[in-house]
Amino acid sequence: MNWFVEIFNYPIFWVLLILFILISIFYKNFRGFMGEFWVKLELNKLPKSQYIILNNILIKSKNGTHQIDHIVISRFGIFVIETKNYYGLITGNAFSKKWIQHLGKNEYYFNNPIHQNYGHIKALEEILDLDENIFISIICISNQATVKVNAKNVTQLDFINNLIKSYKKEILFANLNEIRNKIEENNILDKKIRKEHVKNIKSNVKRIEKNENEMICPKCGGKLIERTGKYGKFIGCSNYPKCKFTMKLNTKREHNS
């Protein structure tokens, strides 16, 4: 047992222990950062003469702040990219409210990133005063995942540049540098505001979960009731069709994204 006691006298032991604790605490944030980092490196391989790359943009619209992972500006459209550095099996479709991360026998629900990215596009549309058809939504998922999602423009890191270059029809004839400058002018760099943005996202997730648990519609405050549709039973808002919020019966806890 002397070796076990003596190990505590080595500085490297304490360095490794502190490093392990920090990784455990910030693992999720670290994975997210690395996911965006690898996508950034990959996008930088696109021809500079045709594509302008912007990363980690925070803009404010009438609906609040929006953090956009990557924007690629080109004659072929403005590509708005949301990265998800998940692993395991990812399933879902373009219209479902939640997608599912399958890890062994466990399932974790997270918000459909296509819907999330649509909010980003609407914010860019507002500040740039461009038609929505100019924007192209892309969801980029880690190479470590197996992706079985029935939706357009859901790709993985190795294929993102090929997807972008598959758009060959010129649809944007405005000055690309002016578009970049306008986005950069609206980019919020203040660290306090960026922290507040993250805090607000977490608060909104908790509020929505609380409302769903109490059978209160998170969109309009109406009562959530059981309904029967084409594909079986589901939970819907009593204010339908004015409010079209829905969720699955017995939905498992949301996995924060």
C-alpha cells in the first residue's frame, strides 16, 4: 500500500486529477467547442474566391438574440450552418419537434435543429433585408454519429463542403463583402451579453419543460390535452387551430443541445 500513499506526493498526479475534474465538469461545452472548431477548419478549405466564411455570430432581432455557428456567403446563396457534435444513433425528420439520440438502450430527446436554424435564418433575413429563399439551412452532425434523419441538408463533417459546392446556380447578386460587413457590424462581441444569451436559452428550456409537465402549452399558455391524429395519439394545445403546438405522449426528458 506504500505505492498508493506515495503517488499523492507526485505533482503530476494532482495535475491529472484536476484536469480530469475539469473535463468532467465542462465535457459537454468542450465537445460543443470542438465540434464547431472542426467544422470551421473544414469550411476554410472552400475556395476563398467564391465563399466568405463567418463563425460564431451572435445577432439580435425583434425576437431576441441568435447564436449562429457558421455562415457561408456566396453567389449560390447564404448557407446557415448549425453544428451538433453528438455521437450514437441520431433519428428524426424535418417536421418532428424533437430528434432522438440513441445511446445503447437509452434515448435522449433534443430540439429539432432545423427549427432552431430557421429562427437563425429569419434573424439574418431581418437584418440583411434579403428574401428567405436566398438562405440555405444546413445541419452538420459529428462524424462520430450514425445519422438516420429524413430531412434535406442534414450532413456530417466529412461531407459538408461537398454539400455546399453542390449548389451551383447563382441566386445572390448583391455585393458579398457588403453582406459580410453588415453581419459583422451586427455581431455582438460583448462577453456579458453572450453569457446572458446562454443563460436565457437554459431558462427557456426549463420553462418549456415545466409547462409541459404541468400540461400548459409553452407557446400560448393554453391547456394541453390528449388528441388522436392520423398517426395515433399525441398531446396538443386546446387552442388549436390558433395554436399548433404538439408533443408526443410519454416524451422522455429533453437532452439539452
